[in-house]
Amino acid sequence: MRLDKFLKVSRLIKRRTVANEACDAGRVLINGKTAKASATVKVNDIIEIGFGTKAVKVQVLDVQETTRKDDAKELYKYL
């Protein structure tokens, strides 16, 4: 699955266009490397997102095309 779509489906970022812009600005890393929006996300990948002064680091537990709001938190685990 594409990185920008995963960020939207998992609700780490609310909109896909915002996720796309964050990737283009170099604020999203997969396994320690800067990632483009089109990068492929797999189970057990480590994603780091820079939000201004704070950073969020999560591990991908599952990849799904769609999910309900309540189940979105089961797609990743905070580190």
C-alpha cells in the first residue's frame, strides 16, 4: 500500500493530500530513510512523522485498504 494512503487509512494524518505534502517536505521516514508518498508500506515497517517540534514513531502491524474509525488504531503501535 502507498505511504500516503496508509497514513490516511490509519488516521495518523487526516487527509491524503496533507500526507502527500508531508512526504514531499521530507518529514516522513520509513525505517530511517526519507520516503516519498508512493513508497510501499509493509507490516513491521517503522514510520516516523515530524509534526513541528514533536515526532511520532509507529510500527505497522497491519495493512488494510479501508477500516472503520474505531479499528484504525489496530493498524499500528506507538514506539
